[in-house]
Amino acid sequence: MTSRRRRSRITLTSVIVVLAIALGGYALDATGALGPDAAGEPAARDTTTSRPQGASTEPSRASSPTVSRGTDTDAAAARALLADLPVKGKAAGTGYDRTGQFGSAWLDVDRNGCDTRNDVLARDLTGITREGRCKVLTGILVSPYTGATVDFVRGNTTSTLVQIDHVVALENAWRTGGQQLSQDTREALANDPMNLFAVDGRSNSQKGSGDAATWLPVNKAFRCTYVEHQVTVKAKYRLWVAPAERDAMVRVLGAC
């Protein structure tokens, strides 16, 4: 995202095709870091919520990524990438530290003047209001993991109702090759838009550090897109897959 007014949107197909061409060598730009996720539950819709004083309203737009199934081309490309990923057991999680290995929270990693959390909220929510250029105060999320609608209202007790999920959980990344990556590359992984969805807090809490073998979105229509993103991220950052994880990915992609 190079600006908030105009964002280049790259389809999953394009990203996967580029990765497929580049298999055997990847060039990664070093960026900043993303903060930890917190647990929460979806909020009930409150259509009477007033616009915060001083907030600006932006036109509604379609959430991205969408909750629709991926295309046949996306699935085929993901299957090809998955076939080339190394398969081996997970490394020990000893020494994993979210901040220490993947950077501190909510930096302006793309230097657009806004931190990563606000960038993702602005991308994935509709009907948002902001304070100033960056701070998202309210918006509406259709969680891709459940299909349920969550009203986001920034506040001490409400912000966690919408969280930013790492599609490839950072602890999973650490245990499947992340220990061999540089600090800059790990921070890039933690902030890569391909690896980030705004979701309902309950789903994010339930997932934890799970992989495709232990957790999948309850919204079955989104599972193809979810696994396609996981495969793409793992290929991009040269991570491996555990045997059970790979088997689960094969099952999901085989039904796409």
C-alpha cells in the first residue's frame, strides 16, 4: 500500500504466478513489525452508534480479501507451489518470542504515515471513519473466518473484537524455517499484507498458533482462499510444511 487514497491491488493469482516463476530464489524487502493479537468475541450489531466527534467518513467499499472461493487458477497454482514445499517435522519452539523474533508492535512499515494495524483495518473494513489521516475509529467487518458481521468501535473494551490475524501464525513460521531467516525477513513476513486478515476476535483466539491440520475457518467458503494464502506465504519466505499440515492443505485445495 503506497497511499491510503490509492492502493494497488494484486490478485492472489498474480502473486502465486510470480512466486512460481521465482521458485528457487526469492528477493524480500526488509520492513517493520506487527503487534500481537488479542482474544475477543464478535460484537452485536449496533446501528445506533453515532460518528465520533472529529471523525471523517469514507465511502464504503468491498472488503479485501473477499470471502468468496478462490478461482480454479488460484487453487491450481497453490497446489503446484505446495508440491515444491519441503515437508518435515516442526522444529522445537524453544526460544520463540513474538517481539524478539518478529519485531515490535504497530510500526509504519510501508512508510505511508500509518501503522500496520490501521492499514489493515482500512483495507478490510467498510464504512470506516477515521481520526486524522490514519486512526480508524469505526467500521464494519464481515469476518472472512465466520461470515458474521462485526461492528468495530475503537476503545479499551471494544477494539479487540476485530483483530489482525497472521494467516501463517508467527510461531508456526518460527518452527517451520523462520529460525533460519534474518530478523529483517521475519519482520517482513509479520507485516506482509498477503499474511494478514482482519477477523473476528473469537476466531483468532481459537486458532492461536494452529496450522491447517489443527484449525480451519468455520466458513467453509473461505477455506480455499485461506489455504492458498498460507501456501503462498510459506513459498515466498522459504518455510516448510509439517506432514499433517501438508495433508490438510492437499485436502482443502483438492476440493477447490
